[in-house]
Amino acid sequence: MPLPSVEHETHASPTWSVIWLHGLGADGNDFVPIVPELVDPSWPGVRFVFPNAPVRPVTINNGVPMRAWYDIKGIALADKQDAEGIRASIAEVDALIAQENARGVPTSHIVLAGFSQGGAMTLSAGLRHREALAGLLVLSAYLPLHDTIDAERHVANHDTPLFWGHGTADPVVPLALGQQSRERLESLGYRIDWHTYPMAHQVSLPEIHDIKAWLTARFTTA
């Protein structure tokens, strides 16, 4: 069964979906408050799906269980990666996409979004997905399993629009790590709409405005 989620629909019969993955230790309620700031009257009906990650022990948090898409084993996020946990969460994201398909929303009308660890999962799942998504929205994140992405990526999402926002003073996911991840994907031919903001590990109002414009383009040009 797909993960339990918090949902918000802009109209009674949505024809588009945004699956938004939260960060480490948060839950599906984390980004619900920004929906009113994002929705534009020109949009078609959109269902926002905010799933709750499974609860698991997190090494960097002294093994205390919390909602996490995968374990974080050290301060250096790109080291000692939890490949098993990442791959299990890729399957969870695929199940969420399949759920929206079953509710009448084609994959081509689904945007996959995420913040921090959720953004890392957006890249991990989205670039490997076997059907073309409407877009990938990545916030304050990095590319996990970067050494396997070339072999495991799927051509279906090679040209999928990709928005990437990052804070210049991010102490959790350093800007340099985000830039390295972006450059890795660009070396494989991905085109990335890259934005930086004078902020820490967070989402700012200017970033929300840019996300709104990007989503509007996805929903109104299909």
C-alpha cells in the first residue's frame, strides 16, 4: 500500500498531481502551509500529495527513530550512503505515482517535488522512473548514489523539466554539494533550471514565487 499522505486538492476533480516529499525528521504536514502561496487561478485542478516517510532509526541522530526516507550515517552526506534505504524509498515513490495513475492522473501530469532528503529522493526516484514525469522540483538537496545514476537512469526523464533551488548559506546540505550534484547531472546532458537564494536550509518567499512561476509553466503549457 502507498504511504499515508496529507492531501490538498485545488478542485473537486484534479487532473494534475504534485507529490511533495518532506525532509528528514519532518512529516507530510511540513509543506502544506505554502500551498495557498503557490496556487494560481489559471491552474487546472491539482492534487497536492504530501506523503509521510517511514519511521526508522537515524544514525546521525544517535539511532533515534524518526521519519526518514533513508538513514544518514555521517555528517558528510555523500559518504557511507544508505543504498538499501534509498532504493526502498524509490519503490515507495513509484507506488505513490502508481496511486495517482489509478486515480486518473497520468504520469505526464505528475510533478515530483521534495525538500532536503525529500529532494534527494525526488532526484533518485524521478531520474530512474520509466515513464516521463511533468517535472522534478528539487529544493536544498543533492544527488545520492551519484556513482550509479549513469547506469540506472531512464531515458524517459532525460528531458523532464528540473527546477533546483538552494540556499547560499545552507549549513545542512552545503551549496558546494548541491553544485557538485548539478554538475554531475549536467555532464550527463540534463538541463537544470538552477536558482540560488541568500538563505540557510529553508524555503524563502522569493523561492516560492519562482516555484509558482515554474509550476504555472508546467500546468499551462502541456
